Amino acid sequence: MIDTHCHIDEEAFAPDREEVIARQQAAGVEAMVVPGVNVASIDSVLQVCAAHPNYCYPALGLHPEDVKKDWQVALETIDAAIRAHRSELVAIGEIGLDYYWDKTYKEEQKEVLRRQLATALELDLPVILHNRDATEDILQIVHEIGGRGVFHCFSGSKETARQILEMGFYLGIGGVLTFKNSKLREHLSVVPMNRIVLETDAPYMAPVPHRGERNESQWMVYVAESLADVYKCSVECIIDTTTANAKHLFGIK
Ligand code: NI
């Protein structure tokens, strides 16, 4: 299994990060992609990935929730780090739009997304996209600029899934799939297995039966079990397919 979205650099893992990583390796997690969210995470992401070469793979980007008054300086700083570390990075992310918490910087969020998508195109990197309550705008902007990547933590409609697939993007599937009342299982009927990657968004979004706990990559097996049920195939088949998809998308050997 590859965890395509794991914030292992975050504070929640500070007390026992090395133990957590060792536990994932022992449980069969092959690799994890560690996305950045702001200026502070440039160092934290690069450090944890440098300490775990060929296991933790870094991405850098400015998350929409971190688009504030100082967004121009933040974006310039992150852009410079992306260019300086281009050869280590497997993606730009996480980037996107989030209108759920705060719409104050809605226009700035769009501008930041456009610029980061353009940088990803220029540097030939995939993007890790975050979308919350902004589906129409994000689809429109990604369509306008182009590129490749993944819509992380996908939980949208069949129609949204179709549009994402048409643009050639992947869908990141995590703990949401295991939640009772999740419509996602039904919506995946339009999504071919070769366009899905597994993810946690750890420390957040832990799947059932660990819902509410600090998430960790090995628990993606519960997501894989749900997917096996959706696609009527074995858990091994889900794991093999999603691992191959993740390697292909992020260029992981
Ligand atoms: Ni995230």
C-alpha cells in the first residue's frame, strides 16, 4: 500500500514519529507522500523526507486555508522552495480551494491555485488538490489551466467524479469511504479502479473502526476492504492496483 496523503510531519506525530513510521513499514505500507500546507511545512516536510529516503516522498504547496493577508510572500517563499528542491519533490500540494471555513480570501485562493497549477505544469509535477465546498470553481480552474494529479479526499457526486476523470485526474480515497451514510460507495460506480489512489490524510480522517483517533497509514487496509466490496475483487487486487496507480502518478519507483 502507498499512502498518497500523509501529514506525518505534523505536530500530532511529534511525540512518537519514528515509532509510527516503523509501525507502518512493518505493516506493509510501502511509501507515503507527505504534502506541505504552508511556509512552516517547507522545513518539516523536507526534514522528515530526508530522514526517510525512498519511503517518505515530499510535496510542497500553499493550502487554501493558509491563504491569508500575507499570501503573496507565502506563495513566493514556497515557490522558491519548490524550484530549489524540484528533484526531490513528487508533487505540488496540497493546493486548492476551501470555502467551508472562511470565504474572506476566496479570490486570493483562486489566484494562488492558478499560479500553483501553472508552476506544476512548468515543472512537470502532478498536483494534490484539496476541495471543500468549492467544486464548481476548482473544476473550472483546473480545466482552464490543465495539468495532472489527484483530487484528494474525494467525496463528491457521480457527476463531479466524471468531470475529474475526463480531465485525466485521479481520485484519492480515504477514511470517508468507511463512514456509515457515506454515499461515496455508490458514486464510485462511475470510477474505474485504475484511477483510484489510497490515502489517509493522517492525522485526520481515520477510517472505521478507528474513527476519531489519530489516523495512520496502515489503517488504509479498512479503506481497501471497502473498495474490494465496491469493486467485487480481492483486497490484494485493490492494494496492487492502487499501489501501481500511485507509483505511476507520483513517479515513485
Ligand atoms: Ni491534507
